[in-house]
Amino acid sequence: MTADDDGAGSAGREPHEDCLALFEDAPCGYVLTDPTGMITAANAEFHRMVGLARGELVGRRTLASLLPVGARIYLETHLLPVLEHDDAVREVSLDLLRPDGVRVPVLLNATTTANAEGVRDLSLRAVFIETSDRHRYERDLLTATQAAEEARREAARLAQTLQRTLIPPAPPEIEHLSIAATYRPAGDGSTVGGDFYDIFQLGPASWVIALGDVSGKGVEAAAVTSFVRYTLRALAIEHPDPAETLRLLDRALHAHETAHYCTLVLAHLGRTADRWTIRLSLAGHPPALIRQPDGTVRELGIYGSPIGLLDGPEFHTVSHELGDETITLYTDGVTEARHRRLLYGERRLGDLIASLPHDPVEITEGIANAVLDYQGGDASDDIAIVTLRATR
């Protein structure tokens, strides 16, 4: 067997020479001490850490003398007793103190050694790993985390501000008509959704209610929502038939050159001879729900095409004279709410409305709260609901 084969090294060195080289060139600080704490051996990396040249350390300095006062006390009162009891300590965070006052953060692993009789004493083998770069990384990570959190808060503030421009703060007060409305954003509200509702007046006894959902989320969806809302206002003034208004809105959204589309329910309310008449048209949207005083619930509306999605859309207007019913409009954030992959669904919604008091506020808030509870308090999609009832 050659010298290389028995581990003597490629240059013909003896095994103990290789061990000395490994000690000296190790990429961590390596120190040996005697029972008094005097350093008996130290490698090049440890000399670099403590900023002391050869001849200034071995046999001249104790390990404790290289520590700040706090770490020195910790060594005497905690580490040495633990070493005496357990023979080892691992991943202890300390600072080494250089002659120029600079502190070098390190992790210490240490074990005791045995004397010539095999009895363990407080002679130490200690390894020091510098963590300056780790601390810089942790500081950078903390700074980046704080910046990301502030950006999230700012995005939430902007989303809330933008959403308030798309959602009326409260329904208007209309004589002989009770209206309740609510909007609940998805998640924590930091992302602008596409759900909206609008209620505006055309004449002394003529009002329009629109409730819709623009596909997607974020600033682009909000821009389309704003376009739909204000284009709808302009068109409704000139075109009293909701289906015709939706046809023109569809044409305008196609010309807007956007990938977003919109589902919408549009209702014109007119009062004549002490009665309200509602004329309603659907654009890819769920029908309105009529609740009779006895709790009976039925649908109002004929399904139509989403706005801005098809080349040949179809829209239909239906009319209904309001008696003592309530009429509820809602977005799909209600029926498509999920719990363990199960949708809330139209049937559950109908049963809920039938069970609620015959009042727009009670119905609107009851639906919103029930849907949120169904999802564990965290809405997966925006929710918009409007309920109305004629009053005498």
C-alpha cells in the first residue's frame, strides 16, 4: 500500500500533517483551551475573526478575554456549567470582541476533552462560525418584509379608495320605495374587484338600479367597471327600455377593446297611479328574486348574454307591477360561495330569503352575513346585494 493509499496525502505528508493542515485551513474558527481557559491552539480563521496576529493569542489570551462583558458573564455562569454537566454546547450565539472594539457575531459549538487519565475536564475544543452575513441577510429580509407589508397596506388603502368611487356610500332615499344595499369585498379587501351597484334618478318618479360584475380583478377591471357604470348612466337617459340600453352598452364595451366582460341586471323603476312598475333585463346575470309576504320566492327575468362577450347578444325586458313584494338583486359571489367545495347555490339562497323578515334591510344583511358565515368569514369573491320594496 502506498503513502497515498494509507491517507498520508498526495505530497507524501504524514497523516498528522494532513490533520494539522485541516485544523489550520478550516473555514471556521477552531480553538483549543486548557482547563483555565487559556488558548493553547487557534487556526488562521480564528486569528482573522479576533483581529490578532500569531504570537498574540496562543498562550497569551484566555477565551473569556476575547468576549464582551455580557458574553463573559454568560460564559462563566451558564456555558461552563453546562459543559461540565453535558460535555457539549451547540449553536450558542455570541459576539467576539476585536481590539478595535468591533464585535463579530458568531455561533459557538464546544465540547470538553479528556486528560491523560481519560478524565474529562474543562479543556475545550471550540468551533466558531461567523454570522455577520447571516445577520445582514436577516436585516435585509426584515427590511424587505416591512416594505412588502407597507406596500400591501397601501394597496389595500388604494383599493378601498377606488372601490368607494364605484360603490355608492348609501342608497338614496326615494319616496314610496325602500331600498337596502351592501357590498362586501373578497378576502381582506386589498384587491379591487369588479362587483358594483348603482342607483340613480332619471325623472321625478323614475329611477334606475344597476348591479353587475366585471370579470377579473385589479386596476384594469376597476377601469372597465367605471366605464360600464358611467356609460350605462348616459345610455339610460336616452333609452327607457333596459334591453335596448344593454344592447348599446354591449356595443360600447366591444369598442372599448378590453378583454374584460360584464354580467349585469338593469332595472327601470317608474311610479304611476300610486304603483311602482319595474322593467328588468338580464345580461348573463342571475334573475332577480321576488319574495311574497307569505315567504314564497320566485325568479324575475329572462336570461340574456353577458356584456362584451358575444358577437350576437340577446337581451329581453320583462315588466312587473310591485305590490307588497321585495325584490332582491345579487352578484354571483352569493350563490358561488364555497364551503368544502359545495356551492351556496340558488336553492339555499331562496330558502334563506323565505326565512328572513319581509324587509329590505333584513334580507340584504341576512344574505351577506349568511354567505360570509358559510365561507368561514372569508369571502372568496366580492358580494353585492340590492333589495327593494314598495312602501305606501
